[in-house]
Amino acid sequence: MLVLSGAVAGLAQLQAVALREAAEARARSEAALLARAKLDELRAYSPLTTGTRGIDESDDVAGVASFHRSWTVSRQYFCDPDAPPSITPCASDPSPPQPALLALRVTVAWQDRDGVSQRFVLDSNVAVPISRGPPRPAG
């Protein structure tokens, strides 16, 4: 009888842990979906300007959490082919310098059931068409 009651208590604890982990996984999945939706929205917006910062109102997902999205758009320059992109314009760029990429970062924040702050960050880049000056007249 003692062994059986110990086994039942162990199963109850295991179930509680499994439920908590499932709730955290669902919250992370919802955060990923919200981040992806905002990233897709930013990429589809043609006159995307650098320095853009934004915060959405909270997205309440019933039974999961209240999520808050924020995002930034920043310039990225390729100055050295052997180095990662830089946020500083290259010294050899013409005036005004043109970025090669726009870096997008979406952050989704929420508090888990224990009140601990969590966040999910999604980064992406958008290529910037290079302007070569006004078109030359035909003829």
C-alpha cells in the first residue's frame, strides 16, 4: 500500500510538471507566431524607414498569456566582404551612404505562469535596392 501511494504521488507531480511545460511551450509557440506575423507585416510595408521603433498593444491569447510586441528597423552596411554587416556607414561609400540591408528585429514579451518575464526575439533582413542615380534619357 505504501508503494502504491508513493507511485500515485509521483505521478501527480509528474503530471503537474508536464502541464506547466505544455503551457510554456504553447506560450512560446504563440510568441513565435506573433513575431512572425509582425515580421511579415514589416517586410510587406514598402516605404520601410530605418530608425523605426514600435510597440503594439498587448495581444491577449485566451488561456495562454498577454503578449507585448516591439520592433526596430536599422541599417546594415557591407564594408568588408570578410566581416559581418555593420551599422556604421563605410568610409568609402558615396554621399549619402546607402545601406545594403535593413535589419528587422521583433521582440515578443510576456510573463509566464510563475510571473517570470519571458521573451522571444526574431531577426530578419530586407535587401535595399541600390539607387544608381536618375535614369538616362533614351536617344
